[in-house]
Amino acid sequence: MSAAPIRFSGMLAIYQAEMARTVRTLWQSVATPVVTTALYFVVFGGAIGSRMQQVGGVEYGSFIVPGLIMLSLLGQSVSNASIAIYFPKFTGTIFEILSAPVSYGEAVVGYVGAAASKSVMIGLIILATATLCVPVRIMHPAWMVAFLLLTSIAFSLFGFIIGIWAKNFEQLAIIPSLVITPLTFLGGAFYSIDMLPPVWRTVSLFNPVVYLVSGFRWSFYGAGDVSVEVSLAATLFFILACLGVLKWIFRTGYRLKA
Amino acid sequence: MSPIVTVRGVRKAYDSGLVALHSIDLEIAKGEIFALLGPNGAGKTTLISIICGTVTMTSGSVSIDGHDAAMEFRAARSKVGLVPQEIAVDIFQTVWNTVTFSRRLFGRPTNPAYVESLLRDLSLWDKRKSRIIELSGGMKRRVMIAKALSHEPDVLFLDEPTAGVDVTLRKDMWEVIRRLKDRGVTVILTTHYIEEAEAMADRVGVIDKGRIVLVDQKAAMMQRLGKRQLTLALAEPMTSLPPGLAGWPLELEEDGQRLTYRFDASAATTGIQELLRLVDSLGIAFSDLDTKKSSLEEIFVGLLEHAA
């Protein structure tokens, strides 16, 4: 009686519904990261930065721009994607997604794609805010966009996993505050890891955020803590690791299906 | 006619060791209204959740209109609509948006004319621009039905459609279900209200403790398992049965004011005629008589007692 379902219709429906949710809460979505970033510029750029020397030939205020964008990008990606999937689990509306003729891959593209899109938009807004505060130049715009995209995707995938894993709101909040925030603060957003004592430098190399910030900063000023190839490889590795975990989740139905 | 839903050997065991379903076999014919009747915790919701893909099965197979629910999940699921027991809907969305979202999620091209007729049918048209949070509980339930029907499914699953619903809305729901049947939609509903199964269903499956105890046409089930009774309101109360009536399955009720005769409805001869003649010849006067067949409820309770 009924025809075969239109391919990718469900995936697009999820993506658009998620983007509509973003638009509905546009004010909170955009205001918070912009205000937070402006505060960082006042404190680190203005108050402290004026007493600091240049880092790698770049004014301190400008030096922290890529790191600050990353800081928001990671936090936003994780919280957007985790809430996007946690909320349907919490309210029970997930039944509709699970019973729809939509594959797990399509659902991930819908949810993670929307979360990453929102992060990229916020990253670009923060970049625009930054250019109003300090001089910013972008040496490799294509790479800048590539790192923006890949990082948003990587951490939206990570957030999606957390949203599936979380059984309550406390668990949903604990990973961003206990893992993401420390990693980003120790990830070289506000300093070059060359400034650290050798031991902590070595420890820092185990922090995946170092590679993201470094690669991103390289796309702005042509210099980073590690080579851009290593940054790119680390980012791609992180994405693959998240996809691996998701594959396992979907195979077992872990915390999605009884 | 080939069945639209086929369930074969479906078993569900949880890690805790609890077995929710023991090897269920079930076939649902195209266009029928099938009621899955059973007490709370019998496995009704688990079974329909497995058919709809929201719960994994331990073993067995499900096919919808010839499409295996696991191997050909797109074809199978696009034919199915599910209204869960709990109201679960994004409460910040408008009625129109949530229904069109469901339609697209299930792979159908947008069709405002269809969505309009659906919302009108469910008396939701005036509320189409309202956010769901603003609606009453009954309206929210209608929204759940509209979402499940948004992609024009061939099979609709209703899990406890009228649990916690007032009488008016319950009657409305039944009317909606009847109209769906007229359009050729197969409806499978779970319920623990016998009244609902009795009023709606063509066939009834009784499920208890994860096993299907019996599946039969409702009418046949009532005939096969139902008892009829004849009650005579006596003009003069009796303290005991007169010896002339010995051997008849009779009972004196209400302090000897009523004489009740229970008989098999499907038996060739019911014995009513002989009994009345006998009563007359014994000079027992009665002021009224009443016959009644047992309800599905009584059948159901009898079945469960028998199974236990």
C-alpha cells in the first residue's frame, strides 16, 4: 500500500528539527559564549596581557584568540550534542527515532551534524567578536575552517556518546566540568606549552586538546606547539575513536534500547 | 490472506535473568483490530516494543507485510505507527511542526493537505499553532496519535490507548480506531480494560506472564468460553431447593429470592424449556426472569485462574 521511505528524509528531519531548536533558543545559544569570550579578553587580553611579552612574535591578546575559540568550541560541541540526545532519552521521545526507518548512522549525522553546525557558527561569531578587540590575522583560512569543522565534529561525537551514557543530569554535567574544562585550560589556550617545565610539557602531549589548539593556532599565525600534520592526525584519530565507540553502542543498544 | 504482522519465536530475557516473553508466536491479519489483553506486567508493552523496534529481542523474528523487521528495517518500519503508553513529545514544538516532523522522519514527502485532514479528524486543527505544553492531557494524547498516523502507516500500534483517559475521550478514541479500520488500517492495541477489547476488537489475544494463553475471534471466544445464566425472581423466597429440582445446576441467591441457572451457551439444548416446565409443575411462582451472558472479563479471569 505505502511506498518505500525517501532515503535521508529522516536524517534531514532530525538535522532541521535540531537547528530549529537552536534558532528557538538563539539568544542563550549565542549570548553565553560571546559574553564569556569577551570577559576572557578583558581579563587575559587587557588586564594581564598588557604586562606580558609577545608569544612567538604575536601579541598576547592575539595569541589567545585561537585558544579561546577552541575553548568555546569544545564546550559548546559537547553540551549541544549531549543534550540533543540525552533530552529525548529523558522525555521518552527517543522511541520515535528508534522506531523510525532511520539507520543509526543517519541519526548520528542528523544530531551530531546539527550540534557541530551550531558550534561552527558560534566559533565564527567569537572570531568576529575577537577581531573587534585585538588584531587578528589568519594565514591559512582553509586550514582554519578545516580545524573548526573537524574539532566541532570530533567533540560533538564525544558529546553524543556522553548524552547516551548519562543516566541523569549530574552525569551529563560532570564530563564537561571535570574533563573538558581542565583539558582545555591545560591545552595551551592561554600559553604555549614551551613555557611549561619539561615534565609538564611531556604530560601535556597526552592531552588531545593541545593538538587541536596548536593546529588551530598554526592556521592563524603559522606557528604551533606541534606540527600541523600531527595536529590533524590527532584530530582524525579522535573522530575515529568516537565512531568506534558509537558503533559498539549501536551494536549492543547500550543505554538506548532495553 | 497473508498476515501483515508475523511474530515467530520471539523471546525476551533481560540480563537480570527475568524472562519477559517466552517464545511468542502471533499472526495479525490485514485490516483487523486485534486486542492484546493481559494484566499489568504480562509482557504486552514488551511485545509491541519489540515489533516496533524500540526494544531488542533475545531471539526470534518479526516481519511486517513480508519485510523482516531487522534485515529490511526501512521497508518494515515505514509501514508501522506506534502510540506509546506515556505521552512523549517535545512540548516546546507546535502541533503542526511535531506532526510534520514525524511524517518526514518516517520518509514521506511533505503533504500539508493530508496533515490538515489528519488534524481535523482528531479535532486538533484549531490547535495546530499551539505549543504542546499548552494542551490538555487528552489533546496531547491526540497529538501522539496524529504523529503515529502522520506517515500513513498500514499498521497502528496503540499501547494502552485509553489508560487514564476520561469517558468522553475514550469513546472518541474508539471512534477514531473504527474509522481507521474502515480505511483498511490494521490496529493492534494493548489493554487491560476488558471493556475495550470487547467493544473494539475483532480478535483477542490473551497474554499472561510472557506467554500467549489464547488467541481467538472475540465472538468465538465468548461463545466457547462464555456461560449464560437464567435468573428467576421468586415470588416467595425459598430456604432450600425443592427435591423436585435436584440434579439441576441451580443456585439460590440473595437470601432465596433468586434462582439462578447456569448453562453452556453453545450446547445444543440449553434445558431452559424443561426447567421452566418443571418449575411450573412444582408450583413455584416467579415475578420476573432475566438472561445474561458472561462478559469477556469473566472469561478472562477464568482463563488466568485456569492457567495459574
